[in-house]
Amino acid sequence: MRRKLSSTPAGEIRGRAPSGLLEMNLRGLRESMGKTQDEAARLAELSQSQLSKIEGRKDHLVSTLRRYVEALGGDLEVVALVGKKRIALRGV
């Protein structure tokens, strides 16, 4: 099911995002890396069913996200937006 966000033109929304920033869910990230659930699960030392559950959740532990992203060859950064400031959080 697709939802309409608003009547705001897509170009206007894209103009607000930092240059080079992509937005996707965990499944989209995995697929963009060319990995199947089985492959990603093996790399993260999880079962395929565990990985599937992670991809379907709406709420995640930072440690779970880190494990998932690192299994795909990436690094996880956590950034807090406070007013107009972007603050990279360390040690989380």
C-alpha cells in the first residue's frame, strides 16, 4: 500500500535533504547492496528468519542496526537533530 505524504512537490522535499543523502528501509539497503536475506543473515551470523524479523520491525536496538549494517560492509552513524543542529553521537 502506498501513502501520499502531502501535496508538497517532490522536488521541494528533495531540496531540503542534504546532498548525497539517500533514504531507505533495511530491506532496501540490503537489496541495494545486492544481497539476499540468506547472504546478509550469514554475514551477520543470524538465521534468515531472524533477519526477516529485523527488517519488518519498526523499532530497533542500535546494536542490532550496527550488526546489520556492518554485515553489509557499512558503518552505522547516529545523528541527533536538535533545532537546526546535526550532532553526531559517539559511544552509542
